[in-house]
Amino acid sequence: MTENFGLLRTAVAFINFDEVSGKISFSQRNPSSRIKLKGSLVFKEHKSSLHGFHIHEFGDLTNGCVSAGGHFNPYGLSHGSLTSIIRHVGDLGNVEVDSKGVADINLKLPRTLSLFGDYSIIGRTIVVHENTDDLGRGGNKESSITGNAGRRIGCAVIGISRPEI
């Protein structure tokens, strides 16, 4: 017997790298609702810091996080913050790490992000970067592409998961 969860869709990403590890969960009630993103990341070296946090275009980790491609940007816009009108769809801003090396994350994502449809984030990669994302305000070319967030220190493919009731 198949259980009926309605349109509720959930996804999960488990990051397990030397510098950062943790679980990120996504849930969306229907295609027109917003995704709720919740998670906790533990940073080995980086304490009391901010780190760029993005959804990248591919779910390919063949060569580590580099294979994930650039920020998910189906509309070809410049890099920005989570709340910017002009931004990559995958721009999630920064995660804030406390003095113990933990980042607790609780976000309601813009409607441009979805677990449904052609531009679903399921099967793409969530990436944590070494540096603070300047949110496209760095005044140089790299800022408008990556937010000068630096190297990728952790990532995971976003996979569909069984809804929890």
C-alpha cells in the first residue's frame, strides 16, 4: 500500500568533508509554496565566521565539489543575496558559525527555488564555501559571479527523501 503524502515534497543533503559536516533538510508543501530549509553544520577549523552557501547547477561530485559547476542560475542574472531581486536562483547568502563551530540554519527560501518542476533543486548540489559571500557587492567581476566566497570546503547532492509526518 502506498502512503499518500499529498503534494508535500522533502529532500535532504548530508555534507561530510574534513572541514565541515552536517545535514540540511528541505520541505515544500506544494509547487507554489516556499521551501523551508533547516539544518546544522559543524565546522572543524572555522569558528565565529560567515561562509558562502549556495546551490550549484549540477549534482556531479566526480571531482569533489568542483564538479558541481557554478551557482544554479537558469535566468543568467548576476550574483546577489538571498533577498536581492537580481540574483542567481542558487544564492543563499552566508551561514553564520558560532564560537563552538556550529551553524544552525533555518531559512524560508524565495519562490524561485523549488522541489518541483523543471528548475527543481533536487539532484543539484548544495555547497559551503571557505569565505564570506560579499553578496555581489565586492565591486569586481568575481563578486558578480561567485560573491568572492572562495574555495568549496563542503558539498552534497540534494536527494529526494521520504516525508516525515
